[in-house]
Amino acid sequence: MPHFTHRAASRSKRSLRHVALAAALLASAVTAMAQTSTPIGTWQTIDDHTGQPKALVQISQDGSGNLSGKVIKGLGPNDQPDRRCTACTDARKDQPILGMTIIDEMKKDSEGWDGGRILDPENGKLYKCKMHLEDGGNKLVVRGYIGVALLGRSQTWVRQQ
């Protein structure tokens, strides 16, 4: 009889390991899906005039669900880590671009995210902003505009792993 109990306990431990493994796989799949269905993550910005990589922007979500984006690395050939936003006219004037929040107040809407603003640190101008995901969540189309969205320009950013 003790032998039977030992085998049952062994099968029970194996079953628990299988359940734990299945749960871990499911959790990682859900996490991966969530990362591609939202812009949260790191993005390589691409200059819409030259087609060259400009910077890495980290997009995060605050407690109320709004998204913001911060420059975490410059990628341009002339980029200096101590570069400052000399053209900015708000509180970011003469602040380092590295670490600067350039996107704020983005809210989820039916077609993507809208209602926020984006700063172009090159010219210091602040634009209204909207964005949406494409290519299975691997590309983010970011549109900065003045007034109506038709009057503006778009960049397509590439998700970084």
C-alpha cells in the first residue's frame, strides 16, 4: 500500500509541473500579445525626410491609461548625448533631449491613440498627435499636426525587441 501512495504522489507532482509549465507559457504568450497590441515599449524613430534612424523612444503608460514617450537614445550621426532643446519654448527650453518626454497625454480611441501632443526637439514645435499600430504591432505610425490631422506629417517607427 505505501508503494501505491508513492506512485500517486509522483504522478501528482508531474501533473503540477505540467500545469505550471502550461501557465508560464500562456502568461508569456499573453504578455507578447499585449506588447504588440499597444505602443508600450521601445521604438526606433525614423526621419520622414531622410529615412534614417533618429532616436529610440520609450513609450509607457501612466496610472490613468495615458501614454507618454521619452527619448532614451539618440541615433543620428551627429547626435551628442548632451544635446539640448535650444529651440523649445516651454519648460523644456535648453533641457537635454536625452531623457526628455516628447509625447504626452495620448489616450486610446477606436482607431489607435489620440488627444496627445508631440514635441519635435529639432525645431521646438509642439504638435497635436495621433498614432496607430500597423504590421501586427511592429510599426507605429505617429502623426503630428496643427489644427486638423490632414495638415501634418507622419513618421513610421519600428518596434525594438
